[in-house]
Amino acid sequence: MITYKYFYIAITLIVSFSSFSFAITLPENEYLTERIKTISLKKLGTAKHVHLKNEIIQKNLVLLFISHEKFESQKIISEIQNIRASIQNSRVEYFLISDYDNDLALLSMVQKHVWTVPVLIDEYKIAASIFNIKSMPHIIVLKKGNASISFKTDFSETGILDLINHVKSL
């Protein structure tokens, strides 16, 4: 009899704590707006940092998360450069975000492949975790002003076509 009483109390506490945790969670867009304030990424080749909160005020952002280890990253970078060149939209800014922290090796890769999109370094994968990136390459489009995700895809043929249509609509 006593064990059932404690079991009932334990279940009641678990249910009340679990509902409490849901009450304090923010919707995804509000969460991102708060979290994006903390993202500061080093710009490749300089000592400067780019603060995404400053960039999102002025323009829509296309963020391409790449891994130096994956061949698909090389292919999608050329696709992004083609999209950027063919769709002249001054309201959109493109960034490559790399998880590679070796500046010299990454800089030589940029020069070798003639990347024209600015490269930012997510050394500790903080930005990737905030945007819940599980695999790379991955593309995220953030809306100007409120930092809400308006588009998210991995690297695929349909993903690129959807990205082109989405960037045209911005």
C-alpha cells in the first residue's frame, strides 16, 4: 500500500516537472532569434569576426555549412557560387561556414578552387548545433530581421532547385 502511494507521488512529480519544462521552452523562431545573438564566427584570412545578429538586420542570409572532408561540399560550393552569380539579389548575403579550423589549409583550398563566397569558421561547431545541423553539407536561409529559418535542406538535386526558387522569392 505504501509503495503505491510513493509510486503515485513519483508519477505526479514527473508529470508536473515535464509539463513545467514545456511551459518555459520558446518557439523555434524566438529561440533562434535569441541564440543567433551569440553567434560570432571568424572570417577566414582575417582576425575579424562576423556577428550574424548584425548581418541578419540588413539582409536575408544563405548559410552553407560545409565540411572539408566531404566531396559533396566542393560540388555544392560551385552550385552556390553559380546561384549567387545568376540571381543578382542585393537583399541576400551568402556565407560558407566551415568546421575546419586550420586557416592556412582552408585558405589554400579557397584559392585553389576560387571560392568567391565569404568563408566563416565555426571552430567549435556552435552555429551548427544552434541550427541543429546533423550532416554536411547543409543549407539554411534566414529571413531578414527576425532570424527565422525560411528554408533548410541538405545537398540533393531537388534541394538545389528548391533553393534557387526560394532565393528568387526573397
